[in-house]
Amino acid sequence: SYSVPRESKDALTDALTQFIILNNRPFETVNGEGFTNLINIVLTIGCGLLD
């Protein structure tokens, strides 16, 4: 199993916080099944580009 480094988790948290603040979005925007699906697709595409 793959463990995400703490620095990466912190960077993602900071980026999501900036997104919410700069775009005046509710915190619910980055919560739920739809957002999880979006992130999974983005990560799958990103990993595919590394191959």
C-alpha cells in the first residue's frame, strides 16, 4: 500500500483552502461523493501521464 507523505497532504490541504477562499466557495464543495470521484479521476489521469 502507498503512504502519502505529510508534506503532500499539507500541500493539498493548503491548495483546497486557497480554492475555497479565493473562489468564495462553501466548504461542502470539497466534500462528498462527487468531489471524491473528481479527485480519483484526476489522480488516475496524472498517474497515467507518469508511465
